[in-house]
Amino acid sequence: MTQENSEMEELLEQIDMVLEAAQQNDLDAIYDYRATIVSMYAQAMVEFHFEESQLDWLNDLVGAVESDDIATCRQLLEQEEDTDMIFLASQFAAIMAGFFHHDECLTVVQAIGLRALLKGMQAEKDEE
């Protein structure tokens, strides 16, 4: 088995343990896997939804979220022009803000993302 397959199997086992713990309402066990699951989820988002050229920007955004710097989060998200990318990055930032228990930051980045989504929808409607 390749290392990649082995890592995938290990992750699937951890996912199964989390889901089993959820079935049994074992919140302590779920919490034990919290960091692993969130980390892997975030990594998957980065690998599947972001370009390599965006990684510095995304790392800056994660740093701002981690330090609960709402103003910098806002500035970083609002410097992007692509509304789809703003929405996607805001969701990534919201996941990380939730992980760090930064509720106010989570709310602001979701508001920015929602605004971008609505603007994008309006722009598509205007093009028709």
C-alpha cells in the first residue's frame, strides 16, 4: 500500500471513529479528534479550491483569523475582486474562526462572504 493510501485509510478510520462517537453521543471522543478533522478538512479545501498563487494570501488570512484580527481578515477578503473566491475564502476563514472559538470574527467573515455571494448573484442576473 502506498503512503498516500495508508494516510487515506488512517483518515477514514478517524472519520469512522468520530461518526461512531457521534452515534454514541460521546462528546469527549469527538473533541479528541477535533483538531485532526478540522486540519484535514481545511487542507482538502486548500488543495481542491485554491490556486498555488493564492496560498500566501490564504496563509495571511489564517494568521489573521488565528490572532482574531477582524480588521485584517476584512482587509484581506475585500482586496479580492472575484466574488466566488471571496465567498469560498470566507467559508474557509469561518471554519478556522470556529475552530479557534472566535465567534465575532466568524460572523464578520461570513457576512463578507454572504455579501460577495449576493453581489455575484446580482452580477449574473444583470448579465442576462
